[in-house]
Amino acid sequence: MTDSGLALRTTRGTVELGGRPWLMGIVNATPDSFSDTGGHRTLDDRVALAASLLGAGADVIDIGGESGVTNRPPVSPEEEIDRVVPLIERVAGDLGALVSVDTYKPPVARAAIGAGAAIVNDVSGLRDPQLADVCAETGAGLVLMHTRAAPKQKLLDPGLDGRIVEDVHEFLADRIAVAVDRGVVVEQLILDPGPDFGKTPWQTVQVLRALGGLRSFGRPLLLAVSRKDFVGAITSRPPRERLGGTLAAVAHGVAAGADILRVHDLEEVADFLAVDAVLAGRAEIDSSATLVEELRRHPR
């Protein structure tokens, strides 16, 4: 369990991470997410989803306007802005949520921050350094993720076998240097080892086994293992049937010191963490606690 006590600067002020992992709920403003059911098509539907995630314990809502699937072309910055800005305005404004925007495009990041986003979740590994400029100018938090793949491109390089862990450390160190050189302060940074991004399932497993080593950077760690391909490769299950495998990966990540968990099944992950904390002695259950009668059996 993380006890880092790390300060994170965002456009909403400085927040403190540590003591327990934060939960990042996912709200996609896209028609083609790899794992969504497609049941949240309208703006009101997506706002309602964000509200339900907050009610289930989400600490931050991650909003994205372009799916990471590699069999579709990128959307234009203008279209992505049209998708995310109205949603961010509602979620950050009406709901008062801390919002991250999942984008690698500087114009989208700037518009999203203007709409109320506090953090930029860049899954490109800062491929466009101008994204760091936007965060330096606005004070937004910035997620730096390891990936050797360009956005919307799949890269499975067996040449990284045996050195993927070293590559993650070298890459993140370089990206931190680039961000700081462009005016981002270290306290704005979050690190993500990038499970599945530019990695085979085997390589992702090696990175996750060595996750604790990334704590040497002294920055919060974001772990996005929910419904990922490596879980499917291990369990032979499609995305929406990977909850059990996801929970196992979450347990491993928490033990290794993950500070933020980006998950689809947030309510189930919150329950898992609550029970795990009590059994491990990090939280307590009252000696007089009882189960209310209506929860003893499932309603018929």
C-alpha cells in the first residue's frame, strides 16, 4: 500500500497522494472504446456515469475523446475538443470533480484545461513536447507514460525482451528531463509504466513485476491495468470479462506502491480495496458491526 505522501500540483491546487490509492474513473466521449458497452452515447448519459463513479468512490474522472484502438484513424483536434469540452465543463463544474483529460494533442489539452481539467493524461509519452508547454503555462498535472509506439499504432517489439524494465526507467527519466526543461515543475508529474502500450503481454508482466522500482523517481505512480490485453492473454477472456484478472493486477499494483488506479469497474475495485484494507489491518471494522437484514440475501 502506498504511503508516499507525495504532493501533486494541478490547476485545482496541490493535492496529497498517499495512505491509500486514488481511484480514477473512466468516462469515454468516444463511439469506439475497446471495452465499453456503448451505453453512454449522450452528454447527459456521460455526466450521469461520472456522477455514479464519484458516488462509488472515484477521486478523479478521466475523460477521453479519442479511443486508443489501433484499427481506426486519429480524430482531428477540433472533433476531439467538441467531444470532451462540454463533458469536462459539466463534470468539473456541475459535479465539482477533479478531472483529467486523456489526450496527447496540445490544442485539446489547452481547451480541456480551459473547460476545467486539472490533469493531462498523455498516453503518447510526451511525443509532442508542446504538451509540456501547455502544462507549464497552466499548472496542470501531467502524466508521463512509457511507450515506444506512436499514438494509434501497435508496436510489439521482441527486441525489448530482456531489457523492457531498463527501457521503462530510461524512457521516463528522459521524459521527466524534457518536461522540466520546458518549464514543468517536478511536482506536476505522475508516472505511468504503460501496461500494453508498445509491449507484448510478456513484456508488460515483466514491467509490472518490477513496478516498485519506479518509486525511486519520487513521483506518484498511475497504474492502468483494467481489462488490459495482458490480462486477456493470461485468462483467455474478452475485455468485459476480465474483472477477476483486473483485481489480481490491482492487488499486485497496490502492494508495489501504485498511487492512482485507472479502472473501468470502479465500484468493484473500491469494494476489493475496502475489504483488503480491513483484512491487512490498514483499516478497521467496528466490533459492533452487523449486516443489515436486507443484505443477507439477494432480492428475488
